[in-house]
Amino acid sequence: MSSIDEIRDAKIKKLKLFKNKGINPYKAESKRELSLKEVIDSFDTLEKPARRGGKKEEKWIAGRIMSIRGQGAIVFITLNDGTGLFQALLKKDILGNEKFNFFNEAVDIGDFIEVLGSFFTTKRGEKTIEAKDWTMLSKSLLPLPEKWHGLQDIEERFRKRYLDILMNPEIKELLIKKTKFWDTARTFMKEHGFLEIETPTLEVTTGGAEATPFKTYNEDFKLSLFLRISVGELWQKRLMAAGFPKTFEIGRTFRNEGTDANHLQEFTNLEFYWAYANYEDGMKLVEELYKKIAMDVFGKTKFETRGHKFDLGGKWKRIDYREIIKKETGIDVLQTTEKEIKNKLEELKIVYDGDTMERLVDTLWKHCRKQISGPVFLTGHPKLVSPLSKSMEKNPELTERFQIIIAGAEVGNGFSELNDPIDQAERFEMQQKLLKAGDKEAMMPDKEFVEMLEYGMPPTCGFGFGELLFAFLADKPLRETQFFPLMKPKNLE
């Protein structure tokens, strides 16, 4: 078997054949008249004149050559233009010796060409274009991987994602389905009266989530900045104060954390904010949204992923944060100490990062959630782990917050937004203490946000979810569902 370098050298020699003839092998435009999907969809019409003995209709089509099968004076090739696959037949007696022989000498699998010809059906029933002419559009210099043996290494697949998508139709279909996932969500929000907006990606302080941010620097302002960790939560709340009743944004978020099946450093989220609504209203809307996504994108409500089975159809149950933890561990998170939680985590052999009460409680919860298949609404979160959520009037230590749990993971988070400026300032002070204590995921205080609250913000429900939901419904690791996940360059490995 030839090495990659040997194959490339052979292709370079073929490239020179075009240049020796004064032919540009990398054209700026194509004479293509129909996509391959359009050819397939209208094939009967294109072939009809020839079947009736009339003048054959000739069209230019184009695509990447995926296979070449030669049989003496005829050659069959398969073209792929991203919309479909189609067969072309090249015959020496139609093309002429020069064009036919030059094709055999200079063209390889992987090249992009255009073909002029008429349409017919072979004796085997294959829809085909019979070539009258052909032109090179883009000469490839490296070989495509073999269909069954190429790109088996997962890191190589992600590094050369363009080849992974090209050679694996199921990957392409997955990514197309993901675009439909977001299209469905966007359409749903607009149909329910939400205005799509844009908020800053660069922030002076990060807000709206608890995560370690990426740091950057603005040379013009001489200012340290952060990439946002939420889709503009504190900005969208400002819009509630500005008089917008319903807003949403679909955008990228960035978190400087580890990589696993459920976590990446860059991903897409949707967040909406709804004035004069509370978390009860939010739960009703979100349940409707998730069911809509399930049916429109996947055509079902029953799923199986990560060892869990769940059905998004029917009425979703509610479970209580405090009760679940107490049932699973014996600890009441409102009546406990840091020492008691640490002892329990060590007993359960759970490695924990950070020893603040907020982080310890959150670690305990993450252990308990693993057995929950869902779908369920998790409610009754302590104020300690919900710095932006409104407290319950009957029990101020708990908040009007809800999370959606499926397959042992959180795939949505919302609450009645805290609009009491004094309460918010106090919670930011608590978060500041956690930051000073070394909790990298604690929320940064935002004095200007508190100032906005002092001007007044109406009762508001906020909610956010991300492409992790799509990954769970598709039963794929999160990285598999991204077009181009972050990869470490080879020279740094």
C-alpha cells in the first residue's frame, strides 16, 4: 500500500497534466444547472424526451467523485454535491479519445468535476447521466479515507471533521437534525410572542450561571474581560426593565471546564425571559416546548440514552430537591454542616472540588440525580445554590426554581427571577465571599445589575437549555453533536 506522501506525489504529477494543457484545475465558477437532488426529483421529466425518441435534454451537473469503476471504453463514476449522490457514465465513443483518455490519466476519487450530458436509466435500473463533456473544478491532492477502514480513531475523526461528515452519512444527518432542533425551538418561541434579541459575548463580569469563565483582554479599553457563561441572562433581565415583555436568544456560551460526554468548553444555549410570569408559567411552557421538539425533530416522545429510558409524553412529575437528597443520603441540606456533607461524600467515595457549603451541597445533589430517568421537574432548591432565583414566600430558605431532569442529568434550568435589589445585593455579597474562598464557579457580583433592579424589574420567569438536550435525545456524546468541537493541535500533544 502506498504511503500518503507517495499518493500525494502521484496526484501532483496529475495536477501538472492540467497545467501543461493550459487548463486551470481550480476554477472560480461552475456551469452547474441542477443540484443532484433536483436531478433525482425531476429525473422522469429530464429523461422523458429521450424515451419518446425526441431530442435528449442536456444539463450540467457537478460534484465530488466518490467512486470510479472502469470497464475498458466506458467508466462509471458516482458524484456527491452535498444534496445527493448520482451516477455518471463516460464513454470513449461519445467523449472522444482525447477527453476520455485524459479523464483516466488525470482524474481521481475525491476530485470535483462538472459533467454535461443527457439522462437515461441503465438496464440495472440506475438513474444515470451520459457524459458529453466534463471539466475539472478542483483537483484533490490527498486521498479520501476508505469507506470501511478510514478515520477509525475518534480524535482523528474530530480533527478532520469534514472527512468524517463526508464519509459517514449518519453523522451528516445527525448535524442536519441538530439544525432542525434549533429551528423548531426558535419557531416555537416566536409563535409564543418572544422577540429574538442579541446580547454581549464579552462581559466585564460574568453572570447567569456558576462556571469558570475564559479570560481575555481589550487593547482599546485596556480592560480585562470574560467570555460569557450564559446567554445574556443579566442583559435580558435589563430588557424586562426596559419594557420588553418577552425575549429570547440562541447563542454560544463559553465555560473553562473539563471535557466529557456532557460537558464542553463552547456550546449553544437558548434562554428566554418572560415578564409578568413566574416559574409555574415557565414549567407549563417548557414542557410544551420539549414535547414539540421531540415530535418535530425525532418523531417520537420515548427515548433511551445513557442507560435510562424516558417518555416526554404525558404529564411530567415534580420531585423535591431537599427530599431527594435526604432520601438518598440521609442528609437534610437545610439542617447540616460542611463536616457532615464531607463525611458523607467520603463515605460514598465521591471526589469533590471545593469545600464551600454551596459546592458541597451541589456535589451531593449531582450524586443523587444519577438514578433519575425522568422527565421530572426538580423544585425546592435552597437559596444557597440559587443566587438569582426568587425565594418562596412560605419558606425564604427555598426558591422558586425548577430544573428538568432526564437520564440522570439537568437539561434545563429556570426560575422566578429575583427582582428584590436588596436581596440580590446580599446574595452577590455571599458569592463574593465564595470567590475569595477559592470557589472558581461562584457568581461574580454585578453592581450595575443591582442598580437596574433598584429602578424596578417586573415579576419575570427565566429559563435556559442547551444542546445537551439534543445530545441526550439523539443518544450521542455532546462532542459528537458539534460540527467542529475544540481539539488540541497536534503540535501541542
